[in-house]
Amino acid sequence: MVSARTSRPRVLLVSANRERQPFPVVPNGVACVASALEAAGHAVRVEDLCFARDPHLSARRSVREFQPDAIGISVRNIDNSDLVALRHYTPEAADILNTLRAAAPEAAIMAGGAAFGVAPEGLLNALELNHAVAGDGERATVALVEALAAGRTPAGIPGVVHRENGTVTAIPPRGDADIDALPAANLDRWLNLRSYERHGGTVPIQTKRGCVFKCVYCTYLNVEGWGYRLRSPELVADEIEHLYQQAGTRHFEFVDSTFNAPPRHAAEICESIIRRKLRVQLDTTNFTPANAPDYLLAAMRRAGFRWLGITAESASDTVLQRLQKGFDAARVRTVAEDVQRAGIGVLWVFLVGGPGETTATIEETLKFAEWRLNRGDAVYVTVGVRVYPGTEMRRIAIQEGIIASDDPLLVPTFYMSPHLRVEDTVQRLRQFAAVHPRFMFSADSRSRLLPYLTGLASLLRLPKPHWRYMGIFQRLARAVA
């Protein structure tokens, strides 16, 4: 596998995610792996296909120019988790893989990305691969590349899924406890951040890995593991300052499982940013009502937060308890008032149709939503709960006879409360949305007009996040529908 040009393999990393609605997502994990491979002495090239006019042509050109010994494809999502406006991404990733195989028949092919943390063995089989990385990618990818280059089996490497003689072995990932010791992602080194910003995307910052919550539907425990592995607040601020000075980035989004847990760590990050006197805008859509003390909200405001997304999922105690969210409806209302007093606007994220959901519990959520909409907030709602491997939701779905116990769940499957009909639920939400322009039903984010509107907002340099203009966008989209 090793090229005659060098004693170390040349590695081409390909980001296959091309989803741009409601906005494109910067492939942070690809940059992390690229930096780790480069730090280990490998020649690395990143081919990001998000904005490619012809992704297959771009992939072939990259192979021809770089002549890689190994190719790694990153698969971010299996699908968009949207029952009403479903998009399945695995077939597109398979097509890109076939192009790469044909263009570089001698290269070792491997895969990784968040999707492999969710369904490692199922995706390995579906994409007809022999090697993949599940979980933290930095050390596992370097070890996998070097094992293959030396002709050794990678079967025992933590975090590697491997097929040999028809048998698949998956060694559980061993997440780095000291993530500060990992090479910096250097997003501006590997990716065209301006392209993402022009299309309404934001630059991601990760302050930790892992999660301690037990939401029944969530895959974070599969992807990043239980418990928190925290980054040094000063290193987080270093990364933001570097991108601020070198890439001209002014808007950053924290993409942790939950930015505000633990709250002291989040507050220390804000204070580190404040000390740098950086004039940045900060955002997150991963904020839990479980941890929102006043000292944190004050620090967030001073650091540059003007808006944030709160993933409440419901305003009904019945549903919150069944989803195992770790807070109740009273807590959601208290946090709403606390955040408003702190001077921060909110995008409320709700998930309708989970265990225990009824028409009455939906009305509880809509009553809360109306209260917040009247206070200037915005609301985003999805219908149905995507059932993923390794989650409590899968166990519930098997118990209720919705799925078979051997279903790999690569074909998108959704749980919908037996007390509801999808058609009636969608009709009620659309009825509510018709009189509340800042209420975005999930299918609205698939509007063909939305990318043009977010692009126009970027061109006009309107402050992000662009969902703060949801009312205007919705009126325009509905006017031309």
C-alpha cells in the first residue's frame, strides 16, 4: 500500500456530506483526523464535497492529483432524522465510495464519521467495506492507516471495525481522556470556511466530548461515550482567537452534546473569551434546561451570546419523563424566563410523537410555544422519533413491536406514539404554523427557497444565526409556495 515516493502512506480524506438544508455543517471531525495524520508524519489531503458541482468529478480529480495510498471517507449522518421530509444519505455515500474505488483500485479504503459511531457494523456491511473507525477518530485512524501500511491486521485496534475472512470484529473505542493532548483541528488549514459562512453555516467549536444525560433517542453515548472529557477553557479560547485572527471568523457555534453541562466549565470558557476581548458572536443549539444558573447566563451574554437553541423537546411532564430528559416542564418555564432576563433570545426545539405523546400533551407544548413566540423567540418542531441502534428508543420500539430485534436500522425507521396519527399531527402543527411565522415545522427547512434566503442574508452580512429571521423567511417562502 505504501507509495514508492515516501515511507509513509499518503492519505486522502473525503467528506461526503452534501446536505445544505437548512444550512451546511462544517466537517469538524474530518479536520481533526487530518491534523492527527499530519502530526504523525503523513501527507494528507482533504476533499470536501459539500459544495462540489459534480462530487464524482471532484473525487476523481483529487485521486488523480494526489495519488493516495489510503482513502478515508467520512459519513456524517445515515439520514436527516425527519419523518415528514426524509432524506437518506447512505446511498449517496455508497456512490461516492464506488467512484473512489474505481479511481484508486490499489488504495486502501476506509471510512469513519459520526454515522459509524451510531451503526458501525451495519454501515460496514451496507457500504461493503473492510475497515472503518467508530468514535474518536484521531488515534484510531492513524493506527489503522499504519497497520494497513505495514501489512498488520488492524483487528485489535480500539475504535476500529474490521472484516477479515468474512467475520466482522468491532473493538469498542477508547476515547482519549486527555483531549487537550490531541492536535488542534486547524479548521482553516483543511476547509474553506468562507464557503460555509456564505451559505449560512457557522464555524464549529467543540469544548468537550461525551455526555451524561440518558435521553432515550440520543446517539451521543454511542458516538462519544459516557461522561465528559473536557477541553481546557484556554485552549478553546486559543482556537477561537486563531480563527478570529487568521480566518476572519466572527461567528462561532459550540457543537458539544450539551454546551452548558457542566455549567462551571461552560462559564470558564466564556470568561476565557471575555479576557481576550474578542468581538465575536457565539451560538449553540445544544443547550439543556437542566443546567442554566444565572452566573452562566451572565457570562454567556458578556462573551457574545445573543441567541441560543434550547433542546427542550416537550413542555409536557408526561413526555419529558418518558424521554428521560432529566428536567420537568416547570424547569423549562423557569429557564425561559431566566434566559430572557439575561437578554438572550431562544430557538426552542421540540420533538413531537415520542413515547407518551397524545393530542393533549401536544397542546401543552404548543401553549408554551405560543407564549415564547409572543415574547420574540422562535420554535422548531420535528415529528416522530428516529430509532437508532444502541439507544433506549430501540428497546422501546422492539418491545412495542415496531421493529424486529435484528433490524440494523440503516433504513430510516421512526417511532410515533400509538395515541397519534401522523396525518392529524402534521395538520395540527401546520395549522399552528400558519398563524405563527416564527414557528418552523421541520418540513419547512427543506424549502427550496431557504438556501437562497440564507445566502442572501450572508451576502448582506446580517448577524447570525439566520434562524432569528425565521418570521421573514417563512412569510417569503409561503408567499411563493
